Amino acid sequence: MPVAAPVLRPAQTGGGSSVPVHVAIIMDGNGRWAAARGLPRVAGHRAGAEAVTRTLRAAARRGVGYLTLYAFSSENWRRTPEEVTDLTSLLRYYLRHKVAELHRENVRIRFIGDLERFGRDLVDELRRAEHLTAANTGLTLQLALSYGGRGELALAARRLAEAVARGDLCADQIDEEALSGCLLTAGVPDPDVIVRTSGEHRLSNFLLWQGAYAELVFTDVLWPDFDEAQFEVVLRIYAGRERRFGARPGG
Ligand code: IPE
Ligand code: IPE
Ligand code: MG
């Protein structure tokens, strides 16, 4: 079965040059990429990890400040135990083999999600990677693991309720800024663009609050085939969009 050809057409692209500060990507299509080659799903996830490295380089080279990658959703725990084990093993491998290199490249690493579900050992490794790279000043890589936007919003509500119960906050002080500050992404600007690969047109519980005004870019390219050229296409599409934020056109 042939692999889907890129469908991002030049007609959709604009001539502007503004580079987004924050690019977020729903990395989808690993399983279909593997199936198209008669390979097990894990082969697709491995190839997807290589696409992460390529995309990270491309983003850093173009001066993108923040790259958020959706690697495992809170709903992905519904996959078979074998696939969950394959994905966590791959994550562990990636951490062990790539973190030092990312650190040398001045990348700051953050993880968002219900990380505790991965178990103490892995959480310790994630925290070590965050700690090691915390003072880096290059691109911030935010990896979403066991992440779900609704769960994150419920967590923020709990945090606010606790602050009110302690007497640190009045209920009428709860505004958009207060809620944003209680999210896992606190301190990180909202994504300018959310990309989803593999031809699916949904958010699947990704950055529900933060993505309120993100430009959405969908491509049929399967995640393991995503590369620098695809990243450039995304940047061109973004540069060609007019962002209004509710104001009148051109206003
Ligand atoms: C994305 O690829 C990776 C994860 C969600 C972990 P999929 O595994 O969802 O691949 P498809 O959608 O089955 O092709
Ligand atoms: C979304 O992809 C989550 C990630 C890419 C990590 P899924 O493949 O899990 O999403 P659905 O199930 O098709 O919505
Ligand atoms: Mg999928």
C-alpha cells in the first residue's frame, strides 16, 4: 500500500516570514505508517522518534522558541499493554540516548501530563532531564506524556479551589490569568499553531485551553514521514494566515 503523499499545497501558503513562537504538534500516524510496510506498530513508533529529532532540529534552526509534542495522551492508556510497554521503553531509550545531546544543543526540556502514571523510575528520569536542562536558553521542548487537556483543566480547578480554601485567594480573583497560572504549561506562551499529521482533523484532548486562538494546520503526512521540508511548509502556511483575535479584518 503506498504511503500517503503530502497534501499541503503551495496554494495554501503565503509569502510572509513571521515565525511562530510556539509550535505544537499532534504526532499521529505511526501505526498506519508501519501497517503500510507490513511492520509491527512499534516500528512506526521507532520511526516516529526519528521524526522528533528532525523536527526539533528544524524548529531550533528557524528560531522557534517552544515546541510542544503530543507523544502520549491520557486516553492512550487504553491501548494494549504491549503497545504501552513499547512506547514507554522507547521513551526510556530516547531519554537515555538523547538528553545529553539536547543539553549540549542548549535545549530546555519540560514534560507535561500525569507523569506519575509511568511509575517512580521513569518519573525520576523525566525530572532529572528537566533539572539538567532547566537553565538552557535555546528552544524549549515540551513533551506531553499521559497528557489530556480536560484532566489538566480539572487539576487547575482543584488547585484554585485549594488556594481559596486556604484563604490565599478570593473566588472573585479567579480570572483567565489565574487559571492559566495553574495549568501544567504555566509560564509557557500559548501555541501559535497546532499541527496534526496523518489526515485526522481533531484535537484529541490536546491543549484545549491554550489552543483557543491557535492556527490549525492539518496534513495527510504520517508522522514518521515528517521532516524539515514538511516543517517549512507548516511555517509558510502559518505566515500566510491572518490572525485576528476577534478584531475586524486587517484591524
Ligand atoms: C501516534 O501514532 C502515536 C501515539 C498516539 C502514541 P498512532 O499510534 O496513533 O498511529 P495510528 O493513528 O494508529 O496510525
Ligand atoms: C492523539 O493521537 C494522541 C497523540 C498523538 C499522542 P491518537 O491516535 O491517540 O488519537 P485518536 O484516538 O485518533 O483521537
Ligand atoms: Mg493515531
